[in-house]
Amino acid sequence: MKPSSLDVTGFVEELLEALTKIEGIQSVSVHAEGPTVKGQAFLSKEKFLAFYYNQMTGTQAFALVDKNKRIWGIDYDNMRGWHIHSVEAPERHQRIEKQTITQIIEKFGWIVQ
């Protein structure tokens, strides 16, 4: 398993830049520890985008959470590859092409409009 070419700093920079284009973001919480980063971009107290990145495995996870329930998301891991959890079926894994952080945040923006 080789480390991802995107480091934690690059992930956070691209994520924060993309989030500045989304209306309604009230605050962003980011916690980095070693090769991982996780956090939330809050739309309200109960509705937020949770995100996770692991530089060593390349794992990325983005989930729109409302009232403690995932209602949409896009993930990448070494076992399932890139996949989306659609609004219509958030429990299902539907394969998709590779996504950039900016593309994922743009899709998130469309969902929360």
C-alpha cells in the first residue's frame, strides 16, 4: 500500500478553498493528526458535511449528515474504489469515476441548494 500523492495539507487547502464557494456554511472544524484529517463543515447544528482523509491509504470520505443520519456521500477506499451514496439510496454503494475534492464539494453544494 503506497501513500497517496496528496498530503494532508494539500487536502485541507483544496477542501477549504472549495467550501468557500458553498453558501450556507456556518463554520468548519478540522482536526489533523499524523497522516489523517477529519472534520465537519456545518450548515446548522444538526446538518453538516463530515469529511475524512488518510494520506497513507488514500481513503477519502464525505458524508452529508442530517439529524445524525447520512443522507448523501462520496467515498474512496482501496476495497470498493470510488462510490457515491445517493440521496435516493444513501445506504447503497454506486460506483463512480475518480473525483477531485473540488468536484465532490461542488456536488455537495448542488445537494444543499
